[in-house]
Amino acid sequence: MGVTVFQSLPIVLVVLGLMLAAAALGTRLSSRIGVPTSLAFTAVGMMVGSQTDLRTRILDWDAAYAVGNVALALILFYGGLCTDVRRTRGVWGPSILLATVGVVGVTLATAGISWLLFPRIAWGEALLLGAVLGSTDAASVLQILGNERIAGRVRETVELESGLNDPMAFVLVAAFTTMALGGPFEAGAISHIAWEMLAGAAIGLAIGWASDLALAAFEEDSPEVYPVITVALALLSYGAASMAGASGLLAVFMTALTLGNSGDLPFRSTIVRFHASLAYLSQIVMFFALGVLVMPETLARPELISGGVLLAAAVAFVSRPVVVSAILLPLGFSRRETAAVAWLGLRGAVPIILMTIPMLSVEGAHEHDRLAAGFGLVFVCVVVGSIIPGSTVRWSLRLLRLRLPPPPRPSAMIELVTKTPLDTRMLMLVVQPGAPIEGKLLADARIPGEITVALLVRGPRTQRIRGDTRFEAGDEVAVSLPDRMIPVARQLFGDVHE
């Protein structure tokens, strides 16, 4: 009698549990070395994909497209929730240009380099390859930058661009797939691209606005219900926009952006934490799917390995820097900021979804094998492209004198989980040596009235704050304050590098 699903389930669960635990424990290492820990799941996927029977049972091109789109939608929803419109107010114009004109520019530049590097490739195939590699990856950007503190407008520009540019890459890949398969470029594709982008943004804003009103009136005091609702909104936004022929990914991002910047979002911290974990899990799924679909025998070709490395280097060192410089320098960005934005355009697992579009459209064994080789080339580019810029993030920011000292990390965390948003927030601050507040009694510290000192943590003990409490360097202090007073509080506690 063969092994049943019931009999094999325990070992499957053990393996999955170990893999997810390894990914979670590796997040700290990932932020240090600059390489997404989920990239390791590509190797796991390759081991599974090397077994042809398992590959066909687990994932095919149709399933990869569906799973990948859902995963990317959840990643972009988290990106939208975390995007503070107040912080990005001055970079919306540059970010939108990078996410639209910039993607087109990187696509054309990469296509030209591909055409020169690979003489046998047709121009339509080169354009398709450029479009697949044209956008940055929101999940990789959010994970690798992590708690890095960057001067200027670099972080806001890169994060906003990465949340907005995937839809443009999708419509370009769809448009160039016809050319790669031997057909002509249709002029109507330009108007179709404009419709997808504008309609997707409008639908996302409308759903976000309506959802904000509904959530504010929703009479439910259980915080665990709200993440389920926001996942439903992400799927609703994607589905509604796609049914209208618009960009579902852009609709998801705009819906989350509207909710994330609403003053009435209930249990905000609970929702954001849930979607952070869900986005990380989605990235793991995308890298795993990339590994399953790549054929190991294809990677055995030396010319494909060398070509993928060269192409990844060309994107990192030529295509993106040239295009980003042409867009940002005329807009008043400094040379250092421009160089940082260009270098931090991290690639991730998004090409797996993009490459499923032509693979689903191909007919005939010859064309399938040709595009499968292209998929192998993209695979090498993704792996190398995740390592080259990512592993040098800290070094490059220090070289450009844009990396600020890391913030003091208190050992304790405090947070109010409330349904009704408050006009203040709880913040843990560490008294730094030489801070204006060090050595002073609370009664003599001249703390503004809008800042309430709630609790002091000294070593393993908590202390009640009184007028005769003296602040010492290393004390962790919980304060309640409005957002506008955060810079004042940081100045008092010696955190002057914000």
C-alpha cells in the first residue's frame, strides 16, 4: 500500500515548521548582511522542483501566476499601510516618475544591453527581458532597509517607488509579450497602460475611502477581527480593479495607503503587525515558487550563468543609475541622494510572476523551451540582483555619508492597543549620555506639558515616576506625547540624529 497523505502529513509539517522557524530567526542576520532570508527558500524550491513529479503536482505556470499575484498584493498592502503621507509629501512627484518613466527607461536600457550581450536574442525578447527586470521589489526594500536611518529623501523615495512601480512592470510585460512571440507592437497598448494605472489608482482610493468610513462605524471591540477585514479589503481591491481592466496591484496599494493614513483606523498597531508578518510569509512563498519553477538542468549551461551575472551587474551599475540620475538630478536631488536611490533599487521575487505572463501565452514546444531558457536567465539575475546591492547597503550609505547612527533600542516596548485612535502615542526613549535630561530630577527637567512621563525602566526593574526621580544614562522611559512633540522629546533624551 502506498503512503497516504495522512501518513506523510506529519513529516511535511515538521519540514515546513523548521523552514519557517529558520526564516524567522534569520531576519536579524538578513538586516545585517543585506540579503533577504527568504532567498534561501529559492534553493528549497529548486530541490522540490528537481523532482519532475513533485513540480507538476505542486505548481504550474497558472498556479504560479495566481499565487504570486495574491502574495504580491498582500506585500503591497503592507507597504501602503506603512507609507506615511506626511513623510512622503515632498517625494511623490519624483517617486511617481521613477515608478512610471523610470521603469520604462530601465526597461529600454536593459533591453539594449541584453540585445548587445546576447546576439541571438530578438529585439522583442530583449524588451520583454528588460520589462521583467525593470521594477524594484517592495518586500526586499522594506526588509533590507529595516531600521536603517538614512539622511535626506532617500528612504521615502525608494519605499514609495517600490510600492508604485510593480503595476507599470506588469502592463509592460503584457505589452511586450506579443512582440516576444513574433507579433507587432500595438499602439493601443499605450492608452491601455494609462487606463490601467489611472483606473487602478481611482478604484483603490474609492475602496479605501469607503472602507475607512465603514471601519470607523463598525461596532466590534475584538482587535483580532480587524486584520481579517483588511485582508478581505486587499483581495476585494485587487479583484474589483482587475474585473474593470485596471491595475489590481495599484488598487491594493492605494487602498492600503488611504487606510494607513486615516485618523480613524481602529487597532492600527494590531493591523500593521499582522500584515508585516503576512508580507514576510508572502515573500517566502514567492521565492519558493521561483525555485520550484526553475529547471536545474537549464542552469547547468555556463553561458546562461555568465549571462545572468552580466545582466544583473548591468542593471545595477548601468541601467538604473543612468535612468535615476536623468530623473532625480533635474528635480533638485543631490548627487549623493541620487546615487543612493539608484543603488537601493533592490530586486526580489517579482520576476517570477512577470515571467508567468509570457509562459502562459506561449504555444509550441520550441517557443516554450526558448522562454524557459529566458526564465533561467531571469532566475540568475534575481539571485545575483538580490545579493549585489543588498549586501552593500550599509557600506554604500556610509560611503555616501547618508547613513545616520542607529537609534538606541530599548529592551522594553510599550504600546496602547485601542479601538479609537488617540491624539497621542506611547514611545520608549533611552536617556543618552550627555542628554539635557541626564542627572536631573523630574521636577527640574522642564519637560513640556504635552509630554507625559509614564514609566521608567532601569535594568530589570520598573520604577514609578515621581517629582524626585532622577534620570540616569541608560534609563528607558515610557512617554505619552502627540506626534509633533516627538522631535522635542528626542532632543531632551539625547537622540539628536533623527
